[in-house]
Amino acid sequence: MSRKIQITSKEKRLTLSRLSALTAAALSVVLPKAFAQDKAKTSLRIGYQKYGTLTVLKGTGALDKRLAAQGVDVKWTEFPAGPQLLEGLNVGSIDFGTTGEAPPIFAQAAGADLLYVGNEPPAPGGEAVIVPKNSPLKSAADLKGKKIVLNKGSNVHYLLVKVLEKAGLNYKDVEVIFLPPADARAAFERGSVDAWAIWDPFLAAAEKQLGARILVDGKGAVSNHQFYLAARPYAQKSPEVLRIVLEELAKVDEWAAKNHKEVASILATQTGLETSIVELSTSRFGFGVKPLTEQVIKEQQSIADTFADLKLIPKRINIRDAVFAVKT
């Protein structure tokens, strides 16, 4: 069910002003010619997950309506996690989507032709390593020798590396089991693993439904940015469509930051999750889409270098090679 968001003219002006000249320049190259190409394409295929502003935007219907007026049909496809979403982008089944920090690094290292087009602010509380409510584990240091389940190549893969490092442990000091969220939860519930590294809203669902306890979250260890990514061919062919997407994301971000309960209601409808679960996960979101800054690029490069050092990706990569650049 679509919900209409009322945004004043003043809010609209403030929102648009926050889209930096960098993004505007990068996503509006030779507009008349580019937009004619956009119309010819007739569709924008978006990959989304059960969280975040992109899913809220889907729920409002605002993007679909605005692009329909330009002859562009929006098609939405849900994915269980970032790695699977970027696999879809790599094989050409979607044009645009959002993931956390780690998935685009694994995808770029595997040869995916993707581009970063924006990111949300840090949300370190939105991911954590959790344990069953009766677990004897009390801190990250207690994870030594334990079985930890996570989705390979996801944000929490890097979270685990960093929380172990802070606790004086190495990645090889634990047994890592790779499973997607649904299977990971089943293993967690059965007691087949000692801990689960997971993100919202799966994190909030485990807390609310299973009584799971947060052993350690991302605060002080990781930023946990969310990134907006596009297939390079689509970004180069249809920059005006992506500019519109980021404008609509900025609008809904500004509204969502002030209306958490309404956001939770939309997400509950979109995801089928209980409102209490969505409210908890929403309280840990970061709101405010923006182009990648030098600091964010540097942080992403550090994550990529860490994964290369651990031999978790097949080669070293340069994040700048995948940042949508301004054409002059």
C-alpha cells in the first residue's frame, strides 16, 4: 500500500540543496541527449532488501510515479542480502540497488562492472554479533574457538574481523560458517553455532523473537555505511534517471529522519515483519543520502585492503575505479 509523504516547498529546497554539486554533475551529463536514451530504455530495475530508505521509497510509490511521467517503468526485485543483490547486478538482472560496505568490494574483486553513486551516513548499531539469551559468552574475547555463522561477503563479515581484532583475536581464531540469513537463523536457533553476525532487521527480529543477546555491535569498530550502486553501463547511459532516484531518496531520507513511526509502518507493510521489530531496526538507521566523500572512499579502501590481506578476495582492488566520476 502506497503512503503519501507531504513535503513542504522549504523542505524540498533544503533537500535538493544537500545533493552536492558533485552528484549533480556526475549524474546529469549532457541531459537532453542522455534523457532521450533513458526514455528509450523504458525501465529501471531496482534491487532492494528488507531494510533502509530504498525500501521506504518503494513503499511510498513516489519514485515510480515520478519516473512514470518520464516514460520510465520501475521494476522492484527483493534480495536476501547484498552479495546476492550484486550478483544480480553483475549478471544484468537489475540496474540499481543498495548494500552495505563489504558486498561491493567482493563484487568488484570478482570483476563486477559496478559504480558507487551515493551512500548513507554511518549506522554502526545496525549490525552485531549475537548469542543465544542463555549463552555463557560475555564479550568478543570469548569467541575464541567458537563457531560463528554469517553471510559471506556481507557487512558483518568485516564487522567480525574488526571486533575480533579489538578483542586481541585473529580471524583464524574462530570457525566461520557461511550461510544466508534464513539458514543462519535456523542454525542459530538449533544451537548448531555459538554466535551469529547479522544486520537489521534480522538482528532486531532475533532480539524480539528469540531473545537473542547482543555480544558486541559495530559501535567503535565499523561505520556500517549503506551504499547505492549502479551497473556501469546503466549509469553511463541513463545518468538523469539515477539523478532522479537520488533526489527522491534524499526527500524520503529527510522525511524519514523525523518520522520513525511512520517509517516503521511503511516497512512493516513492505517486509511483512512485526511493527515492533521494524521500529527497533529503524531506530538504528542512518539517514541522509550523499555522494561519496574522500573519507568514505578511504574507509572502503581500508576494508578492501583488509579482505585482500586475509585472502578473502582474490586480488587487491582500487575503490576509486568504481566511484562514479565527474565528467568535465
